[in-house]
Amino acid sequence: MEENKQEKYKDPFRATLTGILDLFKKQVPVGTFNDSDRLDGKTVVVDGASSGLGFAIAVEVASKGAKTVMVCRSGIPAKGEEVRKLSGNQDVHMLHVDFADVRSLEKLVSELRDKYTPIDILICNAGVVPNMARKTPQGLEEMFMVNYFSKFWYVTTLIENGSFGNLTLAGRESVTADSGTGPGLPLDVCGAANSPEISVIPRIIFVSSESHRNPAVIKWDDFGKFTPYGIKQSMEHYGHNKLLLTTFAVELSRRLNPNGSTAASVFALCPGPVNSNIARESPKVFQPLLKVIFRMFFKSPKDASAPVIYFSVSHDVEAKPFDYLFLMNRKEVDSKALDPENGLKLWEMSSALKKNL
């Protein structure tokens, strides 16, 4: 069983086939949202928002009345104007970032703190699947940086600089141990706590992937090191970085919500296969075929945005410390991501790397 799970996302072909087959499985939606679920008065920040899933998310949250901040590497200002037109909401703003560059992240968090705080909902969506390893300006590997480490750097810095108001990160010594999924994360991670109204509880949403289940272990010895790879290994590296991201999301919830309280909701999800441009670096000879497959079998970005919008607007998840959806189905994340020892080690190694950059 474990070996079969690890084979599902071993290469781009098997990953694509797995995505298609998942769409044909029986789905039991966890909940719904409708036009009456609004985001008026909320500030929503969504990254990777110039195309694909991120653009669709930006249109949807703007349509629900949010002050929408689109964080993008390209498409400024044209994509913002398009979101305003499609949503009918003029309160749409754009900020530039290159998630592969820490210096660009520093500028971004300063701009967010100075112009758009407090942040009510942060949607971490940006991702990349390069066809080979590439070094970032700080010497890290690009997929590691964009798909995982930039999220750790970005989110923890926003919390530390007060961009979420009074939100604070507890140290592990302040987190109550339990007998379930680890310190500070109740066994019923989907259960709501007694907390104030949603308007004062920030939500942090990570677009992850079911491929986070693929790695057999977390490769601690390679953490933060530039590791060359080619297109055949791209999906293996993608799954490993999504495992790091999901483990971070669980640990973040532990530290934001110690002792059974809920100061912020941390959500993660896999939107399923999306008809986007994420495979733009695949070999040119395969691109026409991939475009046909994506168009025929994969979800449109708007349809695929459903779990993100559900986590953003639904009262079903008010004051929940953590939750994970695959498509619109609730699932438990992989046991490696739930392991409190993995969460602690990842946090410590990520914090050390952050200090050195």
C-alpha cells in the first residue's frame, strides 16, 4: 500500500494520470458556500494571483467584497484591472514579488505591513514546477524556495511584524502536549473551539497537494541544500516540498493556537488537477498533448478554487485551528506531516536557515 502511494506521483505522467482518476472517484463535499457568504470589510492577500488558480481566487474573493491584494511576479497592472472588471470591485491592489528571492520578500512584507494591515485572510498559492534545478539569488534550489521556504519566511515574518494584528507565535515550551496529533493540535483538528466571531480570527490558507503523501521520509540531510535534478525527478521534488509545506501548516497551527485556544485558523488543501500553466516548463514536444489533456480532464481554475473560497468565507470552519481538504472532501494529512517531532525539527531548521539569509 505504502509503495503504491509513493508511485502515484513519481513522475509527471503518473502524477497526471493520478489527478485524472481522482476526479472520477466518488466525492462527498464537506460543505457549501453561497452568495450570502461575504467578505465585506476583510483584507484578503492572495499570491501567485496573475494567472491560473491564483487569478481565479482573486476574482472570487473580490466578488465577495474583500479588499483584495494580488501578490504577483508579473501581470501588473493589467491583471488587477481585469479582476476589477470581472468582480465589479474596485478595491483591488497589486504588489510585486519574486518568491525565489528573499530580498524581494523583504520588500513585500514591508509594503503589506505599511499599506494593508491587518490582514484577515492570507492565501498562499504561488508554486512552480521547473524542469530542472535552478539556483535562487541566495543559492537555494528554486522549487524548495518558492514552494516551501518562501512560505515559511513570508508567513512567520508577517506574524512577527504585526501584519495580523496581535497574532503571536508560541514557543514549543508554551504549547500543551496532548495524546493526539501533537502538541497544541487537538485530536479532532476539524472541531471548532469557543472563540470570538470570525471577523477577529485571521485565516491562513496554504494550497498544498495530495502529492505530499508521496515521499517515504523527509530528507533532513538535504534540507536547504542545492540538489541538482532533471525533469524526471521534478515531481518527486514537488511532492517533497509539498510535504514540507503541509508539515509547516500543522506546526504553525500548534504555535498559533496553544493550550486549546484558537487565535488563527490554519488551513491546507489540495485543489486537485487544475487546468493552469503550471506545466509550462515541460518539454515542448509534450505541451500540445498536455494542453489537450488539461482542457479535457482537469478542473477550470474557477471550479478548482472552491476549497480555497470555502475556507475563506464559510462559517462551517469558524474558529477551527486546522483543517485539510482534498477537492471538497475533508481528509487527514499524511502522518509524517502530523508528527510533532517532524514539525519541531522543520521549524527549527527553517528558522536557522532564515537567520542565515
